[in-house]
Amino acid sequence: MKMTRREFFKMAAASAIGVAAASQMPLEAAKVFAEGNDDSAYKNHLIGDSRATNTNVDIVAPKEKIKYDIVDSHLHFFDFIEKTDGFKTLCKAMDMSGVSKSVIFGLGITKQWDSSMKEAPSYYLSNDSRCYYYSATDYMLAEELLASSNEIRERFFPFCCGFNCNDKFAADHLEQVLKYYPKFWSGVGELMSRHDDLTALTYGEPPHVDGEGFLGIYDVAASKGLPVLIHHNITGQNVDKILYLDELKKALSYNRKCKIIWAHVGISRRVEVKNLIKIADDLLHDNKNLWIDISWVVYDYYFLDKFPTNFYDGDSLDDWVKLMEKYPDRFLIGTDKVGHFNTYPAEVTKYYQLLDKLKTKTAENLCKNNVLSLVKTY
């Protein structure tokens, strides 16, 4: 059976990860992989593939006129079962949204389809099946991007993220990925730490940003000039007390040459805390190697006060504007879309309410200058 270089990498990565990655192989390769299995197992493979893949994506046009040139700082090419709408659909969605370029990465944790479940999951919260670290996501992203046209490739800054950061070998694995794709990667992340349900469902101990696996990654990233994007919740769900802030402080102080981007200001679903602005202000003041990404639910919940539980933290959008004017070069915006891009424009234009309140230069920094100052280019 003849295979392209791209198909070979997909098959090799799937073999390294295990049978669970078989749905990522080309159809002919998957048929070979399925030989010896009964028909029902192979049918399940095809059902899972069709349920998880959009073949005809209808992108919802933005309701507002596009008025900002934006570089998306937080975007997953794959979803939680490593499926994607693809680069052509993504670029179309970006064009409709005024997004000229984007940071892009896969998903380093994938959702398992348990043999006892008839329905294929599509998200990490689809059911209570476990999740696991998935290193093939980096190789798949690299091959997809390298197989694209120059016009598409030039719009993206690829980050690698397929590491189990509980593993003290994580830094070695990072160096291997950098070696296999030289002068390609622009950063590292999104790496998961203290991500509520996601890390609770993932095999192994809960990762934390000051663990030795993470520290090794900071050293390698700093030596290569690569920023590191981390998801690290500030506390647990439905907990008033701040539990995990000291871990972040230790991570930031470990290697001051490592530029760390803190995703979502440490917030995710059901994480409700007071004084988040004060916490962010203190961290930015004390740590010159820290940048803050305001993508995902933190913007809706804390900036716009759209808490689904009617929780109110006491700070307004104007308070966040003041903080951003104080640190105009330290904030980033991103969509945090996950593999599927039909609602991408709305995730971009929702920031206009904030951008319109900022000074022109601060808004430009937030839209693109800050992230462009961080990513490594060749």
C-alpha cells in the first residue's frame, strides 16, 4: 500500500499512541488497522469519524461591521477527539472576522471513547469517560500546516502542546518535537494545569505549573526563545478560597527568561472569586515575564458580568479597562475555538465592547502587537 509522507506520519503517530488514535488514520490505513476485527468494531470507527467531522461548514457571519485587525492568540486546530474543520474553513472564518493571523495549536489531551459507550463523545464533558495525553496532536498539526499553501502557512504561528507535564521527561519530548520540525514552532502550549473537569478526568495525577515536568519545559522554551501558554485555574470549582495561586507564582519565579502566558486569568466554568483584578494587577507588577490571555469564559463572566449563576465579583468592564491601560503591553485576546469554526466571527467581535473603550494604541496592542512581540518567527 502506497502512502504519502503526511499519511505515514499520521499512521506512525497513531501507532505510538495506541489503538485509540486509529480514527485519525487515512481511510485505507484504517481498513488495514481494522483487519482481524469484527465488522461492528470497524463500523463504530466510521460512525465516530462521521459524527465528529463537519464536511460542510456554514460560518455564521458577524453581526457587527469589522473594524479591528486582530491576531488571534488562542486557537485550537483540533477538538477533544482530534477532529477539525480544516485550514481552508478556518481561514474563511478568519477573513470574515478581520483576523489576519493566528497562533494555532492542537489539543494535548483527548477524550476516550469507552467500549461500553454506543454514543461517540465530541467534547471532554460529553460523558464521564476518561481523557488522556495525546502527543500525536503536534505531528498532525505540523503535517496539516506544512501540506497547506504558502498563503495559508504564513497566517499561522504554530505552538506544540502534546506533553504530559507530570512527566519529568516532558522537556526531552519538547526537544524532540523541536528537532523533528526545525525552525517551525513559534511557542509552546496550551499546556493544561488545574483545568477543573478536564484534568480531573485525565489519567494520572492532576498537573500543576510548578511541577518538575513544567519546570523543564520552561528551561527549554526560554533557551529557544519560545513563549509558554498555560491553563492554570486560580482555584477549584465552587470554592471561595484561592488555592493554586502560589503554584503560579513559583512557576513565574523559576526562570525569569521564560515568557509565560496565563490563559483566561485562571478562570473557567464554576470558578467564582472576588478581587480577580487585584490579583492580576499584583501578578503583572511582580512578574515582568507574565502576559495574560482573556479568552474563553473569563471575558463573558468577569468583564461583561454574564455569570450563569448570577455571581457578581464586584468589578466592571471599566475596571478592566483601567488595568489594561496600566499594562497596555501585557494582555492578549483570542477566540479559544476548538477545531470547529462555524461561530468563529462572534468570538472575535465580542471583544469590540472592550476595544472601543481603550485608547487607540492600547487597543492595537491588545489586538495584535502584544502577541506578535511574543511569538518566535524565522
